Amino acid sequence: MGLKSVRVVRVGHRYVRDYRTLTHLCLVSRALGAEAIYLEEVEKELQETVGEVNRTWGGDFAVVEGKWRRAFQDAKADGRAIVHLTMYGTPLQDDVADLRKHDSFLIAVGGPKVPGEVYRLADYNVAVTSQPHSEVAALAITIHELQEGEELKKVFGDYKLRIVPSAKGKRVEQKT
């Protein structure tokens, strides 16, 4: 089974804690096989961090600056299912079988005060839990469920460093 195409969009900002949250959203998206994340504003430091991770660990994950409405429009035009992660949505486990019928997704991750328009434009409003939680955790769980665990087997090409799985100790392969 091949991986489904996943892109992520961040809707809104949390001005306190936002830098670390954005970095973690990028790293989790990349590690779990997403192709890109769309952010309203991209700080140079974040772009550099993601670029360095790509160069060191492989892959070509992209951080794209753009408005969430445009990302939604492009996703609709591409035939992507838009999945909005919200603790107010229907339980992920109720929708996952239907979601897996799609081959490509735009996953919308919101901060506080997500516009009502997001709920209306999304094809699915999904909750991993109806309790306060981290949007980073919700994103990871959702990608994992959509990909049925296959994302954990992804091989990142063009790496400088690669972790070699080991039951004990740390093994890192350095490409020469």
C-alpha cells in the first residue's frame, strides 16, 4: 500500500507558544510523511530549521507561506479531502473508514478562534478527543490513522544521517 498524499494547513496563530508549536507541527508533519505545511506567516528561522532537518535527515518537506483560504481553494481544485481537526468534531474513529477512501488530504489544524467558515468549508470536522489537547498530537494521530501505520515505514532519501533501529543503544549511519 502506498502512502496517501497529505498536506497540512495551520489556521490562525497562538502568539504565545506559537513558535515551538509551529516547529513541532512542521516536524511531525514531515516525519509522518506529509509533503508540505501552509502557514500564514513563515519566519526565516522556521524555514531554516526545516531546511536543515531536510538536508540532514532527508526528504523534501516544504513550508509554504499562504493564506488558509487559498490552501482550501487549491485543495478543493486538486480533489483533496479537507479534514479540519477540532475537539468539537465527530470522533475520528467514526469517520476513519470513510476518510481512508480518499487518496489525498489537506489537514487543517487550528489555533484559538477558528473562523466558522473553516467548519463550513471542510469536508470533515474531526475530533481525536473531545477534551482539551495538543493540536500536534491530534495531527499525529490523524495522519497515523489515515495511513494505517504505513507512514512509520517511510524511507527518506538523500540523507546525511539515518538512525539505524537498535534494541539497545544508539546507532546512526552517516552517509559519506
